[in-house]
Amino acid sequence: MGEEKREGRSDGDRGRPSKPLIPHYMKALSGSLGGVVEACCLQPIDVIKTRLQLDRSGTYKGILHCGTTVTRTEGVRALWKGLTPFATHLTLKYTLRMGSNAVFQSAFKDSKTGTISNRGRMAAGFGAGVLEALVIVTPFEVVKIRLQQQKGFSPELLKYKGPIHCAHTIIREEGLRGLWAGATPTVMRNGTNQAAMFTAKNAFDTVLWKKHEGDGKVLQPWQSMISGFLAGTAGPMCTGPFDVVKTRLMAQNRTEGEIKYKGMLHAIRTIFAEEGLLALWKGLLPRLMRIPPGQAIMWAVADQVTGLYERRYLHNAHI
């Protein structure tokens, strides 16, 4: 209740019109800058997660074994395989996520009070997650996963020579829809993740740091990192099966024999029957090593950008 009354206002402003909030384009910009930094820091963990999720024969015994095996057999550079599509993907994804979430939140705000309920905040986050999944995440992750599952660096052994060649090859062999393999579980994963993340981030900022949008307060980077880390923890645990299924569907090459997984539900049933329930959470630990720290890094950058804007253009104008 306190959160809803304070949104867009500072102490003593309850009887006055709501303060102007941060423009949508500033939130989009803050997300893009955060995405670049996150990608460069956390790409090795994403490579390990993908290798573990695609491992059906038990080649890798765990995170450390996977990382050391890849490094020993393919070199350190292999831990940054797929960095170009990953960095581009994160930059575009966060730009769209932060910008669209701001637009959706504006649509869900109460027209009389200018406040937004937690239900509205979750709906805005879910909408942003669905949009990013369909427009950006699915095709970029298909390319990234196809590149990451390739072993070695010898050009003659690699089917895909790079991100653009990979995308062209998929379109030529499997049609345009090949870039949207695994779209359904990706939509479910990202929608659920963002609904939880935006709601939790706002709640942690309010409870831990008494930070409200438009109040001119700029969080310290370590404060943003704590809120972002906590907000990014719940999603992976809830959406593990969607992520495993997404990876398996995206890794399938439609030109190489019969397709093993026919769709999201068929993949869940098949994995459960052949590998057991826990297989649906394969790669959870590297996801928890990547996503919460990734959210911590992204929000540390994004909050500095939006916080400085608040202090310079919003708060000072209303003092």
C-alpha cells in the first residue's frame, strides 16, 4: 500500500500532482548500457550453461568440470564463443525490455492517482518479457546456441562460421521459422521472469533503500547490485524447465534426420521420461551463477543512468 502511494511522489506531495517520471527512452538507454557490461562479464557462464543443457551422455560432471574441459580441449577463447550475438542480443533485449516495460507501466497506471499496483507492475513486466522473447530473444538465442554447441575452432570442422553465416544457413536450410525454434518456452520463460523481476526490484528498492522513482535519490552501485541480485534469483528456479526445453528445441537442426522434440509439451514429456525430473532443471546452477549477477551488473549501470537523470532533470526542477 505504501509503495502505491509513494510511486512518482516524494514526502509531502500527496496532495499535489505526480512528479514527471523518467522518459521511456532514458530507461531504454540505461538498459542497453547495462546489457553491454553484463555480456562481457558473464559470457563464459552462459557457454557452460548451454553445454550442460545439451549434454545427454554425461560428458561434463558439473560446472567446474565443464569449464576446465572446454578450456583444456578448445582453449580459453571457447568460453567466449557466441559473444557477438550474446552482447548484441543483451543490448537490444534490455533496450526493448526497459523501454517497453516503462510504456506498459504507463498504460497500467491509475489515471486519477498516477500510481501502479503490484498487479499492474507484474502485467507490465510480463508484457515486456513476451515482447522481447518474440522480437529479439528467440532468434538471437537460436544463433548463439548453434554456435556454442560447436566444438573446436578449425574452420573445416565448423558448420557455422559466425553469427551472420549461422543465421543465413538456418534460414536457407530450415526456413525463416528456424530462427524462432523454441519460441513458446522462451515466451513463457521471459514473461514469467520479467513479471517477477520488475516487481521484486521495485519492492527491494523501496524496502531496503527507501528509493522511489522521481525522488531524486541516486542509489549507490552496490545498493543497486543487491536489489538486482535478489530480484534476479526467483525467476530461474521457477522457469528452469522452460529454459531447458528452449535450449533443446533451438539446438535441433531440422535438416539432420528426424526431429526429436515436436514442441514444448512433447519435449517436457520426453525429457522427463528419458532422463528424469531433475533433467528439467539441468543448468540451473550456472543460470543462478549468471542471471542474478547479471541483473546486479545491469541494474548497477541502469540505476546510475536513470538516477543521474532524476537528480538533474526531475528532482532539481521540483525543489
